[in-house]
Amino acid sequence: MFVRSCSLSSWSAAGAALVARAPANSPPLSSSPASTPPKPGPRSMASSSAGAGAGRVCVAVVGDVHDDWILDEDTKALHFLKPDLVLFTGDYGNENVQLVKSISDLQFPKAAILGNHDCWRTHQFSEKKVDRVRLQLESLGEQHVGYKCLDFPSIKLSVVGGRPFSCGGDRLFRPKLLSKRLIKRAPGSIMQMKPASSRYGVDDMAGSARKIYDAAAGAPEEHSVILLAHNGPTGLGSRMDDICGRDWVAGAGDHGDPDLEQAISDLQSETGVSIPLVVFGHMHKSLAYGGGLRKMIAFGTNRTIYLNGAVVPRVKQAKDSSPAVSFTSERDGLEGLGSMAPTSRAFTTVDFFDGAVDKISEVWVLVSDSGAELEEETILYKRPREHM
């Protein structure tokens, strides 16, 4: 096992990584009529018990999968890590329904969101047939948290989902999947129309920010909130190697989601919601242009930590192992690796203590027929003693 530390000794030592999230510096949201800001949620700004947490809690993050998932192998790895909760950041494959069904069979408490690759070919929900986006949503059920709050009372955490299908930037991706569309029930009769029940009712960035805000404001007062999105927010840097930096063009730029930044800013200024962690993926660790690696962690106001879990590819053949033997798992219906091919599988683990982030590590777990063991750990963050 190899362990190395990239952690910071104190919050202020983050230096340039410390992000001042001033709304005035945010990219403009999509134009929409001025409206009254949403009302704060049910918890009080003065509540001292908000987000008190439940002792020690471990969360495992599975970054963008991109077809690198085998239920039996990843279950072995997760049994070794022993998380209380598993989070999936999306992009399971190009509408890979079978893989998403396999994830839904994972026997751990979990929450997930769909990414842009999960609606790779589907631009809108079909009224005539069951499309592959709908099949993925049905497989995940309540565990898909897009614009919703999923509570885990035993660990005093709530997971709130950002905008599903995000591709980053200042435009809604797959807007017809997000919008509220009217279905005509009788020719020429507007009275026979009603909203489609499977839509999210979002037409612009401002509406999306309100949906995220409302979901988080409804979390139980004693819970800390983890925001789970496919892509991170704007405001975390515009360099190519920043946590949401555009890395496929030489000019770089901030490729975050402005609606997610707006929702977080409003929640922090208007409510007592505790948001110790924002988890996302989409922007891969290995940079597309010029080589190099992305910064996978950033720090914001109110001690919020931003974590990018997109270590891609997340599976690699173990060192000194024999060539893989291909087979199809009867249980998953997915192509996998035979017993002659031990694999290393990537996760990001987040340890909480009393509702605050205590430690974050990128870990590689070696999985073989004989079981699972820690192959490598890189410590990304450890909470300074003065904050304990």
C-alpha cells in the first residue's frame, strides 16, 4: 500500500484555492423576469443545532463511471471501504441502461444523478415509447436526486441534487428534458392540455437555481446537506487545471454551472442550511489539452468544500496481473473481467465528524478473487486541529 498526502495544514493555507464567492463576480444567469427571492427554508438562521451531524460518517464517491463498473467487483471494494453512503456523479455510459440497473442493485445506501452522457441520444422524453433516459430514471427511482432532497436520518445527512444532464457552461443542456411541456389530449382544445408529469418544469438557469434552493431548504434542520451534481458551480476558477476549468481549448475558462452557484449563494445568505460538501464530476482529472492533472478540491465560504470525483478511467488492470479474460456476468448482463484479472478501482472517500468534513482521500482498491485491499491512498484534505 502507498499513502501520500496532498492535504492542507489549515483552511487559510489554501491560498489561491480559497474562493471568494461574491455574487457580483458570477457569470450572468439566463435572462428572466425579476422575481422576489425565494423564502428561506424551515430552519432558522440562528439555529445552533443545524447540521450537528451523527458522529463519524464515511461517504464514498464514485466519479464518472463511463462503463467502468462491475457490480460484484465494486461491491467487494465498497465492503472493504465500509461507507455509510455511496454517491454517484453520473455519466455511467452513453445511455447504458443495463449498467444503471446494476448500480441500482448495489446494496448500500446511495444517491445518484444523471449526467450529459446519460442522455447522449435522447433529446426529449418520448410520448410513444419508453426511452432510455426514462428507463435509467425508473431504475434509480428515489435514489436519483435531481432537484430533490433524499434524507438519511441515521447519519443525519441529506443529499440534494443539482440539475440533471448538465454539460457545464451557461446554457441548459437538453432543455426539452428539463422543461414543462403541455400534452394535447384533444385536437384544438387547450382545456384538454396538462403538464407532462415526468418533466422538471425548468426553462432557464434562474428556475433551475430555485429548484435546487427549494430542495435544500426542505432538508431536516438537524441534517447537514451534501449537494450532488454532475458538474460543479461557477466561481471556482477559470484556469485549465481548476476544478471546473475548461480544458479542451487553449484559452481555458470557467465551465461551471451558474445555477448551482446561485443556489448555493442564496442558501448560504438566506438560510441556516449547513452545506459542508458539494460533490460533482464531469470535468475529468486528466486534462484533455496539454496533459497534466486537474485540481480536484476547492474551498469556499462558510467552510464549504467542493470535491470533483471524476477520476477517469476509474478502473485499471492491476500491476503484474495476467491479461483479462472476457466474460458476461449473468447477474448484471455486463461484460466484465475473469478471475485472472485483478483490478484497481478508484473511489474518493470523505470522512465526516459531527457534520463537518474531517478528511478526503482518493483511494485505489485492489480487487481480486481473494478479496479487496487498499492499494494506494492520496490524502487531499485533513481538517486542521483548530477547526475540530
